[in-house]
Amino acid sequence: MRTEAIDPPGIDWLRVSPKYVTVRLAGWALGNLIAVSLLSLPLVLVLTGVWTWPPVWLGVAIPAAWLLLALWRLLLIPRQVRSIGYAEREDDLLIRRGIFFQRTLVVPYGRMQYVDIAVGPVERPLGLCTLKLHTASATTNAEIPGLPASEGARLREQLSARGEARLAGL
Amino acid sequence: MALTPEGAGRAGADTAGNEGNVDAGWLRVHPASPFVRGWVALAALLFFFGRDSFERLLQGDPVFDERLAGRAPWLLLGGGTLLLLTVLGYVLSWYFTRYQVAGGYVRVNTGFLFKQQRQARLDRVQAIDVIQPLLARIFGLAELRFEVADAGESAVRLAYLRADEARQLRATILARASGAADGTPSPEPGQRETAAEEAPEQVVLTVPPPRLVGSLLLSEQSVAIVAGGIASVLLSAVTENRNFAVFLIPAAIGLVASYWSSFNKGYNFTAAVSPDGIRLRYGLLDTQAQTVPPGRIQALKVSQPPLWRMFGWYRVQVNVAGYGLAASAGEGSARTTLLPVGSLADVLEILSLVLPDPGTQDPLGVFTAGITGLADAAGTPSSGDGQDTDGGFVTSPRRARFLAPLGWRRNGFTATETALLLRSGRWWRSFVVVPHQRTQSMALQQGPLARRFRVADLVLHTTAGPVAPRLIQAGLDEGRALLDAQSARARAARKRQKSEHWMEPAAKPAAPPADDPQEGPHHG
């Protein structure tokens, strides 16, 4: 890459399952299907003669622009998924994500209040799960999506055990 | 341990055996409390049924409308029943509200249809407030609110007690929570009853009313109002439309109300220090007394709106785990305000209360630099602390001056041995203090523009509240180093953290030096 990443040096990132791309694709397809059909509503109304205002070109341009944007984001999805990583260090868990807007998060084990595992309808057939850590801060937002179920379970146990060993108050 | 009602009963029984019946039984709140709390409902009911008849009486008409005369008894009966039911409900709710402070827990039982039993561990207290709304004050009553760390979602509330009783109970709870009262802690839960004297306190600062008024007049809100007023006058002059005045009336009412509530909340603000922590007292009609035990403050922010600079005034706000987000109207923001308006000296005083051990040789210099300082135009020397006149603050690198032409000399951080200090804002100055052992998690963030300038933001996550610590546009290398160093510092600080009982006899504070040296070099 041309530019330098913001991660601390010398960390072996564990990547999430490539199958997570499918989950993201499903979300992308559904979201954009709804958005495009809503945005095309004026066009349909104009063509059927119910509305007179938006000229046809505008009615076409708006959903087309949206679609273009969506295609751009579609191209980014595989790279975004590849950019998600996590690393267990001795005292804390690191989570990174993002290509344009990067974020590297450090959650000390002693600060974890609880660990959640969620499985969505698309994730289930793929054998994936989403792990979420909660600290006393609502803004922490530490989420690792697209983990294989077995890895998720291992990580949960591991994190709980480490959290207990290092538990501190608030 | 005593999580079940049986357990609670047993603890009570134990105490009864030891101490007599002082705290064996459960106590009830003051009988007048439902009426003080629900007076609005009663007043509305009386108004609804009474107004018509009263008006008729005044006019010399028969009490009831002739057309309704036949139905009058029914109406009367209906109203009476409703009134009776309400009062009965109040009496029942009073009867079934009971509380107990024993065995390291405070417990409150409420409700008769839907019973609720709430208990909280005393040593988990985050803050304890004594609140007196106007009506309660007239009756000499007070509400006791016991906050635990759950982002303000719930608190253990005792409404209402007699004011002196509430203060007594607060002293009891604090003495118990601090560990000051229990020479022999858990085995004898009844012990504290006798020893609960209010901890002596010493007034540190007060806010004189003229300064409060001045601060309100010069607040951001006032500036917005003046701007809005001018805009609407201009607009009405241009369009020759007088209707604007109509919209101004409700706006004015709202503004007066908002200023009034700020004034009412901030009036007679007094901060005092006692072994139990920081005591804040304020209020004109509704008074409130807060006690925040030591070490309960998660993050602190000193800020200054531009107009306050004329007088050198500052505001201090804090995050306390129990208070939660200040989103809930004026009350919340008053509770999270440690100092509504004060001079630099007042701010430093407050800082010394919150951080009794600043962890630096020159706290005055560092804090002053944090509040008002500015790096030289050449930028901070990149490494190796030479002679710095800027309190050791590391600011954004000079290359970031195109991103933040005003702020780059101001946005910066420094770390003492006990806290991370962040400052930002050239006009809207702000200075944030996060004690190391209070850091929850951290994130380094960078957008595409920031990447071009090789800078990154470091966000510290803390409990919900008005303070959102964020280091703006630190150099990439400094940011990365800080992320590592800060995790290490936070870890070390957590390890040496004392127990929740802040007054327990000397929990060997001599330990820290052992794991300090390794942190020195990380200083950024």
C-alpha cells in the first residue's frame, strides 16, 4: 500500500473468514434494492402520469447515481473484509478495520464486562458468528464480525478467562 | 451473598441479635412522600372536579348546573371515588415502600401489585445525592439518590425522608462504603449505626450570583439568541412582514425558562471537600447536595466558551458512571457539572480535589499549560524533552497546520504518572483529564485526509457523560507510541488501584514506585 497503516508495528493480525464477504454482499444487495426502488418511485409516478414535477431525466439520474455509488461500495467490500483483523496480546485485545477510515481499537481484558456472540440469518448457513465485547463505556463498539463459529466460541472462552484473571473495577 | 429475601431477612435478624432492633427491621419513608411526589395528580383532580362548582359559587349560582342536578350525586360519587382511590394508592405505595441499610447493602422494596426489590452494594456507590424539590423543602423532606455504575439508567431512590434523616443516612452509607466505619467489617453489619457521623467538610469555593448571571449572559446560548434576534429583525424589515413577532413570543418564553432553570440550578453553588469525597451544593428553589466519593470521576473537562475569556472564566464537567448521559434536560447537566463558572484558580482547586496526586513535579505549570497553553509557532520539538515552556504537551506536528490552521498548536497531549491530559481548541478551549486507571478502551482513528498529513486521532472511551476524550490530530508516530504507552500505563495503574473502600486504613500506597520506572520513557 502507498500509505502507511496506523497499526502498532509487529502484530500478527488474525483475519476474519473470507466467507464474511457473502454476508456483506447479502446486506449490500438488500439495502440497495430497497434504496433504489424507493428512489425510482418518482420516476414511476412521472411515467404513469400521476406526478408532473420531476422531469424524467432527474427521475433517472437520482437512482442511477445511487446505483453507481453502490457499485463502488460493492467493489470495496472484499477489501474491507480483508482489512478486519484482531490480535490477542498478553493484556489486551486489538481490533482493526477499515481502508479509507481506519480504526485500531485496544480493549484491555480487565475492562471487559461481558462478551456477546450473535448469529444472523445469513451467517448461520455459512457457519459464521459475530463477537462483541462490552466495556463500561457505551462507545467502545468492539465487534469482530465474520468469525467461524468454532473460533468465535474459542475466543469467547479465552476472553472470559483472561477477563476474569485481570478483572478490575470501573 | 444475601441476594434473596431470605438472605436479607437473615442479615436483619443477625443484626437484631447483636445490636438491638435499630436496623433489624425495614424502615419506611416519610408518610407524606407520595403526596409530595404526586401532588400534581391530586391538584389536577381537584381542579377538574372543583373548578366548575367553585366558579358557580362565586357567581352565586347553585353549586351544580340545573341540567346536571339530577346527576350531581353520581358526579360527586365518581369524583370522590377517584380521589379516594388515588389517595388509597398513595397510602399503599407508601406502606409497601421500605428500605434497609445492612450487611453492606442498601435495599429498597417498592410496589404492591408489581413488587420490585432493588439492592445495591454499598461499596459500589458512585455518587450519592440529597435532592430537595421546592415542595419537599417546604415540608422539610429530602430525596436520597444512590447511584451505581449503570450509565444513569437506574438509581436506588429513597423519596422522601426527613431532611436530617436523609443526611444521616447519607453519612451512614458513605461511612460504610468508605470503610471508615467498619473496624470489623462484615461480621457485624449493625456496627455502623452508632458510628455514622457526618464527615467534616471544608468549603473550597463558591460561585457568587453575579458571576453566575454574567456567565449565563455570555454563554454560547446568548450569542445564538442575539444572532437569531438580529436575523429575524432584518428578515422582517426586508420582507415587511410583522408576523415574525408572533413566533418570537413562544421562543422568548422558552428562553426565559431555560435561563431560569440554569440560574435556579447554579445559584449558590458551593464545592466542599470532605473525607467522603467532593460535596457539591446548589439550587435556589430546588436544592441538591451531591457527594462524589474519591476516585469515582471517570473523566473531567475544563472548557471555556470564547466570550468567557474576557473574564477568565471556565466550566468544569465530569463523567461519573452513575450519572450517565446529561441528555435528560437540565437536571442531568447540572449533576455532571463540577463547577458552573469559575476562575483559573477555582479550576486548579477543583483539579487538585479530583486528582489529589497529579503525578508530576509541577502540577500548576502542566495544568495551566493544558488550559491556556499554546505551542510555539515552530511546533513541538519532535523528541527529547528539552526546555519546554508548554508543560510537556506534545501538539500536532507542524505539517498538520493546513488541516487545523488555528488548532494545531493547541491540540495536544501529555501524560503524568496518574493521568492523561488532552487539550484542544483555540477559541473553544477545552482540557480533558482522564486518570490512567479509568481508561476503558482506546482507538486510533484515521480518515483519508488525515492519512495524507500523517496524523491520527486517538479516542479514549469512558463511561457515558458530557466528556468525550479525544486527542485530535496527533502525529502518527506519537499517536502510535501513545496508544502503546497508554495501555501500559492504564494496566499498571489498574494493578495498583486501591480497593473500593477509599478510607480503609492504608492499603500500602508505597507500592507504586516499584512499577513506575518502566513507564517513564514512554512519555511521548
